[in-house]
Amino acid sequence: MGFIEEVRTFLGDYVITRKEDLIPYMNDASYFTGEMPDAVLLPGSAEDVQRIMRLAYKYEVPVVVKGGGSSLTGSSILKGHGVVISMLRMNRIIDVNLNDKCVIVEPGVRLDDLERFLDGYGHFYPPDPASSRSATVGGSISTNAGGLRGVAYGVTKDWVLGLDVVLADGTLVKFGNRTLKRSAGYDMTALMIGSEGTLGVITKAYLKIWPKPERIARILAFFRTIDDAGKAISEIKEHTIPEMAEFMDKISLDSVPEAITYPDGTNYALIVDASGPVETLQRRKDQIESILKRYAIETWSTTDEKEMNRIYLARKGLYASILRLRKNENEYIVIGDIVVPVSELPSTLKEIEKARDGDGVRSALFGHIGDGNIHANIFADLSDEEAMARVNRFMMDMAMIAVKHGGSVSAEHGIGIEKRKLLIEEMRYNDNMRTLDLMKSIKHLFDPKNILNRGNIFEQDAGSDS
Amino acid sequence: MGFIEEVRTFLGDYVITRKEDLIPYMNDASYFTGEMPDAVLLPGSAEDVQRIMRLAYKYEVPVVVKGGGSSLTGSSILKGHGVVISMLRMNRIIDVNLNDKCVIVEPGVRLDDLERFLDGYGHFYPPDPASSRSATVGGSISTNAGGLRGVAYGVTKDWVLGLDVVLADGTLVKFGNRTLKRSAGYDMTALMIGSEGTLGVITKAYLKIWPKPERIARILAFFRTIDDAGKAISEIKEHTIPEMAEFMDKISLDSVPEAITYPDGTNYALIVDASGPVETLQRRKDQIESILKRYAIETWSTTDEKEMNRIYLARKGLYASILRLRKNENEYIVIGDIVVPVSELPSTLKEIEKARDGDGVRSALFGHIGDGNIHANIFADLSDEEAMARVNRFMMDMAMIAVKHGGSVSAEHGIGIEKRKLLIEEMRYNDNMRTLDLMKSIKHLFDPKNILNRGNIFEQDAGSDS
């Protein structure tokens, strides 16, 4: 019996091998297409995952672990032969405890489902990537996802208390637990967060939850120049923490005309939330809006749930709405995801726009400006080699602008296969190649046969450097 | 030339070798006494640290890195021959930027000095161990320190954006930077936090800072039974996040009679802070106090700065004040530092008290109850072998009670040499020994010659397992 036959003995019909059923597993939300997997495996329990990994280890079968498939960097597609492990069957919410401020879930739970569940308890789990409808807990942990609430609440790494993990050889380990703190050896939980499936398979997550803010007010501000928008957010951050602070350029705004209209002269907009107890909301909103007014053409605010939601969903849906602005069928979207210190935003944004125009690409700019995170959604015609060269040049230019401003080539999407070169350039620029070597050594330590999400973060042969 | 002579060529008088000058470096704040170091080295820059480590690596000289010396587990004392590297000369606050919500400091900065500095900007760095007067940034990162503000703000790991680190062989690496988020390979910053000096020497820290809460109200509540106190805090946590939630038993209260008086029948007290904008403070305070009233003999609250400070300092000074209750000169304090999920507090506390009485030891119980963290300050006569056996039995009993309630043997003090056995028992109980092996392998990867804080977390020979 071979690997797949052995897995079938305990997974039965949850081993998919029909070609037409495998096709959907060749892609994530990026423009990359992976190899056709030999099979897709759908474990229903940690024990299933253990048995799969024991066999994968024995037969040296590469596996890719996949959640909702919303990765934007090719991190959940196969880069060679092997199988896909889909975690979508493991989608139970196991327990919630408000005293402990902890919810225990399986990795296949979708973030929006978790949000709805916790909403019933007046609580929430802050990480909120725009893809939350399809993104899973496991996938968002694997990329250290951020999202719209990052400016106030930090990112995934700040909200994971513990993880159960199946290692490459099938051993189940427990990293952390449901306590709110611990200092008992190295923080293995943290090492897993953002490791993009390269160190182990998450089978259970202990997440910290938080009471929902009592009230929110949403402010829209429209700007003539990128400098004005950057300065406004910088000044707001000097005085207070907004609940949310998002940025959209004109292309982004034009992709959602039904949700946001803007005054003449607008080239950029900010969406800024003030939050607080009912008695304080007005003052908080006025404080933020008065700063915005100093730089903006116009501001507009609301506390109406429906209107707030319309704006929120428009911002969250930008990836899809910008996709509708494609000029032809061959165009895909390549996404830049850089981060800089907030004080560096005005100059960074100006340089990125200049590089975009210089490189001759069409790209929308938007992002989580409150924590210094800018996305560039670049229109890319994969069939046009020369155009793709320009796109890649802009991706590299944008990344290095971020690095030169003290930032990083990836804020919240991870490296996947898309940003491997960018990561190397960041390390090289900072005279920090040893850090990359250490990462590769850790990969080799956890996964000596290099079977877990091979090719993610590092090139294919990366596991064997140390 | 030997190691010390070579170091003297660039450190000059900052190499201490006179015996009487070395003695203060044999201890930390625990009851352990370490070996007399061959020398104490006081680097003034990252470059100094690099040169020291290059030589230590070449000569295979074990080093212990020491901050303020406030470790409670023997983690900054020498367990064999070697030298101490004191980081106290590297105590510059390099930069602060409110837009970026980041302060950049050298590791030798004392936490109270940082607090005073940031106070001038209306900001603070939340980790707040009781030893903040002497504890340094580097030391508190190395133990993932928590403290009094943990219930609202989390622990050190939530507030470190990046670290410059000198590795065992003298290479300077940069883990993270001053951006608020990043997803670019493994989170090496997080791996350093809580590693107790075993993986590298921190030479610079990029810390996240936060605006100070506008207003605080402090509530004292006195309870007859531990069950009442535990239930009160559990119920508060179900509804809101207090700014602080501290617990003291009667022995602790009796050590600070000038600061806190209590009504008849009191066996336990809680100190709970409500915080918020000025308009909301009263409502928040009332909400918390009304829950406390349901379980307490009496409650008392204040917003007077002086009175609040008196109570705060009494709580913060418990280690010293309890020390004054020693019955004889031979008595030291051994400190338990367990953590459990908040919902497990009532039963955990009862079992700990029962174990204490059963084991026949005298111990004060207090701690950061809001995040489930209980300290036991145990009176221990080091000269009385039989008494010490009882103390050690209680330490183990308390640790295992925590583990059985889903908790951990160390919440915020780290493992050091004191809790190495407890860590093993925690791992064994959870069928999680592989995690300990992984930690040892990481240690070996970073420090193949086992020269960095040898004997911390793991036994002496631990570095060479993998």
C-alpha cells in the first residue's frame, strides 16, 4: 500500500483524488496556480492529522495545509508534487469562557463565523482581515493576519494564547494553553504564528477575546494630496488611538461609487473610527474630526449602524471591487503589502506613487494606514511578459522604499512564494542575512524532511542549509 | 593573552576582577547564591557586546547576562565558572515617537526611569513588574515580565516590536523593527522574549507605547473567604476589563498596616482599578464596585491620587514588606508564581491554601488575580533541611495544582534554575515532553557551545540533546 491507500483506510471518502475535484485546490486568492495535488485530505480530528503526518513523514510526501484559501501570496498552493490537507472539516467552536476571556476553536472555523458567535456574548476576536468571510482561524494565524482593527488592537500574535500542533512526524504538541500569561520556556506559540504552515499543522487554537467597544462613530475625510492624508493620520496617532484608520486612493474610491461619494478635488480618503463609552463618544469623535478637518477638503461622520456598515463593507470588499476595474480578462491583481513606521507614511506614500508612475503600472493604493500598512493592488496582465516585468519592478521598488523607511516587505499577508525575493532583499539591506539563516535552521529543526508547505517563505531547498 | 586580558584591551576599567567588587554579582533577588564570576564586564555599546561574545565564543567562556538583578529564580547568577555581563551602562533612551507609538531604548534602562520619561509625553509602556524600580528593559523582556497592569494590557510579549540581539558567536542580528506589524518570516522577536538570556544578548529594544488612561478609580474590597474573592473577580472579568485587579491575603495585608486597614472578619482583599475617560469613570467604578459588594464584607474606593498611590506602593512593595515578617535571620523568601485560567481561581486558591496547611509551611498569597496569576511568598529557613523539604514540597504541590487546572508553573518570573523541575513536571503531566525537546534544540541551534546563561531553564547539559 502506498501513502494515499494507507490514508484512505482511516479517512475513507475524505480522501479526494478525482481530477475535477482536485482543481479547486490548485489555487489560493493570489494569481499563482499551483501543481495538481495527488490527493486532497480532509481530516476531522487532531488524531486524523497525526495519522496523516506519520504517513507523510514515512513516505516523505510533501503536504500543503490549506484553510479558506484566501492567501494572497501563493502560500497554500502546491509548489511540486504532494497532497493538500484541507482543514475545513475541523471547524468546531469548542468552548468559550468570558471569565477567562478565551475561546477555544478548531483551525477551520471561519473568522466571520467566529465573529457572529462571539457577538452573541458581547465579545469579539480582534484580528479582522478583509477576507474574514472565507479566512479561517488556522490560516490567519499562519500569516499573522492583521486587518482593519490592527491600529487599536494589534495583530493576530497579540490574541493567540496557545496552540495544539501536529509536528512533521505526527507528534502532537501543546504550545501554550488558555491562561492569559505564562513564562515557562520559549514562546513556541509565537513561533508558530506567521510561520505559514512550514513548522506544523495547527489543530486547536486558544484565542483571547475582548469586550466589544460600547459605541463607534465613523468619519470619512477627503484629501487633495497624499501628504495631507499622511499628516492627518500621523497627527491623530500622536494624540489618540482610533478604533480604525483606513486609507483609500481615488482608484479605490472609484471602485465603490455606490458606497462612498466624494467632493471635487478628492484624490485620497481616510476612514477613521472613534470609539468609546456612550458618554465619551462625541468628544472622541470631535477630537479626531477636528484634526482631520485641518488637512481635509471635507469630512463627514455618522453613528448610524447601517451607514457605518455600508462604508465598512466597501472598504473590506476593495479586493473584489478593484478586480472589477480590470481592462481585460487576462488581468489579475498582484498585491503589495508593505509596512512602515506611521511617522514615515507621508514620504513613503509619495515615493510609492512616484515609483508606480515611473514603473508605468496601474495600481490602487489603500490599506490599514493607522498601523503604517499600505496595500498596492496592481493590475497585472500575466500574458504580457513586458508588463509583468514592470509589475515585478514596482513590487520590488515599493518593498525597498518601505525597507529604507525602516519598514518591512510584508505586513500581514506573509511571504508565501510571492515575496521570497523581497524578504531576502530586506534582510540584505539591513545586513541581517544571519536572521534568515536562523529561520531556515528552525525550519530544518522542525521539519527535517522538508515536507510541510515546502517552498513557502524560503526557496525549495531551504530546509537543508544548517 | 587569555579571555579577560583580551576583553580588557577594549573595555579597560569596565572589566571588574577585584573580589570585593565581584561579590554583589553573585546574587539576584532570589535565595540562590551563584558562583563568584572570574570577571564582570560592563559593555557600553552593541559593538562592545559583539567583541565580548566573539571572544567568549572563541575561548568557550560561559557568560551570564545581568540587568537590574531583580530576577526571582536565580536566572541571572552564574551556575559554574564564567563571567557576568552587566548591561547597566547601556541605559540610554535613544528615541521616542508618539506617531509611531514607539520608544527605542538600550536594555539597561530601568522600567521606572522609562515610566517617568514617557509620563512626560502622556504615554506609558504597560509591563509593570513590582520590581520596576530596579528591573531593566532587557531583564523584563528576558522573563516576559507581567505585573500589575497585565489584566488590561497583557504582558511584555505584547509590547516589544523589535530587538537588536548579539548572538553567541558575536553576530549582531535585527529581529523586528519599529513597525507596528510585520509578517516576514518567523517571529524571532517573540522567540527572544522569555528566553532568559539563553539565546542571545539584547542590545536594543523597540517598544510599543500607549496613551495613559484618562482617569483611574481604585477600589478596595475585603472578603471573609477565598471563594468570595475568587468569585468576585471572576464575575467582574465576565463583564468588563478592569485596569488592575490585585489580590492579597491576610499575611500580605498585615505586612502593610500603615497603608491598608481592614474590617473585622477580613481574610482576603482585592484592589481593583476602574479606568476611563472622565465622563465614564463613575459608571465604570460603580459597575465594578457593585459586583464586589455582593461578595465583600466591605468596599472602599477613591480617586485621590495620593491615596491611590499609597495603596499601589503597598501592593508593589509586598516582597519587601513580607520579608520583614521573617521570624529569624535564616529565613528567606521562596516565591511561587503560578497561573491558571481566571475561572479556575476559586478552586485553585482553595486547593493551594489546603496544600500550604498540609505541607506545614508559612506563606503569604497575593498576586495579579485579574489575569489568573498567584504568588506564594513562602518563608524558608535555608539552614533547616527538613523545613526546606516542606517548602519544596509545597512549591511542587502548588505548581501541580495549577497545571491540573489548565495552568502553568510560571506566569511571569520565568524558570531560571528554581523552576526547572517544575517545568519538566508540567510538560510530563501534559504529555508534552517533545515541546521541551524542541526548546532544547532551539537552544542548541542558537548557542551550540552552551555559553549563554548556561543552566537557565534547562539543566546544565541541556544544550546538547539535538
